[in-house]
Amino acid sequence: MKSFDAFGRPVQEFQVKTACGGYLSVCSLFLVVVLFFSELSYFLQPETTDHMVVDAHQDQKLVSLTLNVTLPKAPCAVLGINLIDPKKANIMHVSTEIYKTRLSSSGQTLGPKIRESLTNTAQNALDAMEAGAKTDEVKASHATTHLRCPSCFQSHEDEDDCCATCEEVRAAFSTRGIASRGDYVFGQCVKEAYSAAGAQPEEGCRIEASLRLKKVPATLHVGVARRPDRDLVAGEWQGGGRPVV
């Protein structure tokens, strides 16, 4: 270690190299190397800065939402799906593909799929108890932030246009020259889905949905429709149903 002593005196006769000086020299060299590489690493490290930008076009961007849920004890005839904002108003201009599949108590498919549109749903237990109590049919040509109506689907450019009856939606498709697929029936023609297999007790439902909407705050509701068709249900759901949301 004496040979590593960097603190010897310039005059050879007076130079005294000690082990302590050698250790001090080695430690100093090691410290210099460590400091060099640490500074080099800091120099090569990219600099990051934080900043916040307000997206002025947020409401013009679209987001895709898919859903596949099975409710084994709830019939399709009483179920609905809706999108609402924090103020409980309907989200408008939503492109949808919603299909309901009826299921037997053993999980077997009953009849064809039913293509549905967004509909007002019960938001609390009281709404669920009152669902279906009003039998008067509400007809409108266009959906609003407080009222949903049966959609014309892709036969109209405006997603919120309404086709109240089976004849109207089929005429709209025919006018646009669009052929509907044969593996489903429109929600307005729902009774055709029950012609082959009638309503059964303990019937279930599978809901498959694909939604495209603007990037805005929204809540997806799947529950009892505000105006379910209780003529298409059997068992304990008929005539009053469970108070389930």
C-alpha cells in the first residue's frame, strides 16, 4: 500500500510513504470515480417537466363501450339499458347495438335475439315498484334528455329518431335499402320473438351491447325498464314483479 501513497513529499530524502496514506489515496481515487459516474448518469438522464392542458375538443371524441352480462333470473321483457349523466338526464347521440337473448331456467336459448334501443330504467326501488303500472303508451318522433323512445337504428342518420311500431322501423329500413339480418327481431316486433317459444317461469336474459358515445361523464344503467311489457313475462314477474333495480 505504500506505493499508492499520493501525499509523499517532493524531496526523496524526506518522503515518507505509509500504509495509512495508501488507504487514503485509494479511497480518494474511488470517491472520484463514483462522483464521476454519478454526475455522468445525472447528465445523461432526460429532463421531465409536468404541465396541464385543457382539452377543448373533449366532447367531440368518441369512446367505445362493450357489455356482455347474463341475468339468469330476470326476463328480457322487463329489462332495459340506459346511459345518463350526473344530473340523471339521458345521454344523447349514442350509436348503439343492443341485443337481448332469452334464456330458459336451464340456460338454453329461447327464440331469436331481440335488438333493442336505449330505454328509461328505474333508478330506485320506488321506480321499480311502479314500473309497468302506467299502461299508456308514449309516442314521440325524437328522444329527449328525459324520454327515450324506440330507435330507428341505423336506418336514420340521427340516432335519437324514433320508430314507434314494427311497421315503422321496417319501412325505415326498406326506404334506405338496408336489409336487416335474419338472426334477430327489432324490439318493436318483440312479440314475434315469443311466437315460437312463449314466456316461461324463471326466464333469464343475456344482454350484449356495443355503444359509441362522446367522451362525457356518464353512468350505464342496466335494470328494470320504466315501461316493461309484462304481457311477455310469466311467474312472479307478472302483474307486479320484484322490486329489483
